[in-house]
Amino acid sequence: MSTEEEHRIAVLALPGVLPLDLGIPVQAFGPDPRYRVTVCADPAAGPVRSGGFTVTAPAGLEALREADTVVVPGYEEPQAAPPAAVLSAIRSAHDRGARLVSICTGAFALAAAGLLDGRPATTHWRDAADLQRRYPRVDVRPNLLFVDDGDILTSAGVTAGIDLCLHIIRRDHGAAVANNRARALVAPPQRPGDQAQFVERFRPVDRGAELAPVRAWMLGNLAERHSVDDLARRAHMSRRTFIRRFQQETDTSPMAWLTAARLDWARELLETTAAPVEQIARLSGLGSPAAFRAAFHRHVGTSPTDYRTAFRR
């Protein structure tokens, strides 16, 4: 990485680049004279079109050979791996010592280049399962805003990309510089990367209807204690058959589904009511306040109180 006063940043616009994701690093780093930002693209791909825009990049892939930091914004079809020339340029930049950064689905390009194997990474929560399925050697952290793994940093969608850019400025030049940039962007000066993404829900989508009445009853009685044997009797099945059918219809176990449903209900209560944590622990069926806090932090990545504060802010 360059030790010169001017730090060179290449922002790689892939076909279908998301306009907001593309603008984040340009706005975050561009006005600072300590950084020199260049938007680049693969010339073989032709004009980069996305969301009604056509991006005319002033540089080609050669910008990656000179960059101290390479930023890959999200793009519309991450299931399609970028061209071999692009992946080779990304790998070469990393081998040369450049810092790699992705925003949202930009993580798919880093994974396609083989640079996330065995490393923690995140992306937009909607795409996290697909990233894990396509690249099983990646340690996907779906609930995190961003992951700083030293020379490779990844973030979730849009505002998490701003958080990551501010984190990089803080890492490069300290809190005062990062806070000044945050004020200019009218953004929170610091949100830690381990703060959870506000996903829609944890409970998986049901794919079958045979046990739907049982699941509906479970949702209506979250505060009660349940066992697999009790639920199997309600379904008029043996324990083994019930577990197998439940797994087929939800891709998870009955108790895991129940915990996810309770967490969803707890989050809704935290978002929409002023009920104390002790009451929410009881209403959600997640046990004592201490057990509730532990389960919430384990799955959401923050405490119930901090979640409520952050969500309302």
C-alpha cells in the first residue's frame, strides 16, 4: 500500500453497478485531498448501464494496477461472475498489496476471484444465503454491517457502505477526520461493524402447508413453553415423522423455527412499543431477561436496548 500523502482509490464499476453504491466511495473519499479517486471499468464490457444511468468511466482496468485501495460497489446480477480479465485484475491488485473493499453485492466479485476463501465477509442480507451457497468456503456473516479483515473489507447495502468508508477514513487518518467527513455526509459518525443489519425477519419462509396449522398455533402461543413431543402430538404424528416433515417444509428444525419466530416477535415489540425488556422476554417466550438478552445478542448482534435505540434513531 502506498505511503504517499495522496492515497489512490480505484472504484470499479461492473456492469449493472448500483448507482447509490457507486456514489458512496466517490462522495466519501473524493473531496478529501488525501485521497485520489478514479472510477474505472472493463473497456471490453462497453458502457456500464444501470438503473437508467450510463456510467462513462475515465479509466480502464489499468487503474487497479496503480491503486492503493480498490472498491467494488454492488451490481445488479452478482450471480454472473465478472469476466476473467476483471477477476485477474482484482487478484493482481490484492497480490500487489492493495486493500480491497466491497459494498453490498460487490462481495460476489471478490468471492469469484477466490479472495474471500476462508475469510469472514458480509453482503446485503438478502444476498447472504446466495453468497454462501455459491462460495461455501467463504465465512459469510449475514447479520453484520461490515467486516474489517485487514486487507479485505466487506459491507452490507448502501448505508453500511457509508459506515465502512467512514471506518476506513478513521483507520487511515483518525477519528477527527472521519467525524468531519461524517458531518459533511450528514451520516452517523460511527456505527460498529458488528451491529446487526435490520433484516426483515429471521423466521424462514414456509414451503409446505401440511404443518401450517401447527406453525400458526405456535405463532399464536409464543409465550408458552413447547416441546417437540407436544408439537408432534398436536400434529398427530410421531416425533420422528414430525421433525422430518417440519424440516422439509421450513428447511430448519421445529425448535430453531420457534426461536426465530420468537426473535421476530421480540424485535417487533422493541420497534413498536415501549414495553420493558423484562416484559418482552416473557411475551416472546425467550425465557428470563438474562436468557433473552443473551439469545438476542447471539442472533441479532446487539443488545435489545441498543437495538431499540438504533432502530428508532
